[in-house]
Amino acid sequence: MAKIALALLLAPAAAFVQTPAAAPATTALRADAKSMDGIQAPVGFFDPLGLADKASDETLNWYRAAEIKHGRVALAGFLGFC
């Protein structure tokens, strides 16, 4: 009984033990705007302002995340309006 009580007392302490760091990924990804998901056949690649040509990989990923975030906020706003 004492072993079980000791185990139950020490179990939460495992949450404070640092786990070993994972090795960084070695794959290099290129955020090519012309090959991203969402490009449909009738319209194709649509960038009238040429923002994708001037942007770096990090900026393209930030644009994409911002578009998804704003879309979700718009959907939540619409649901709140209904």
C-alpha cells in the first residue's frame, strides 16, 4: 500500500521533467505559390498584384496563415450574427 501511495505522489512530478529535444527536421521546403493547395482548374494561379513574386518563403506562409485565420474569424462572426 505504501508503494502505491508513493507512486501516486510522485506521478505528477513527471510533468516537470524535461524531455530530450528532438532532432531538427532536415527536409527543406520551398513555398512555391504556383504549386500550393487551392489552385483550381478554371481560374488557375490568381495573383493580380504580383505579391507572390516579391515574397519570401516565410512571407508566403504568413500570408497563407493570415488568410486561414481571417476566414475562420469571418465564419465565427457570421455564426454569431445568425
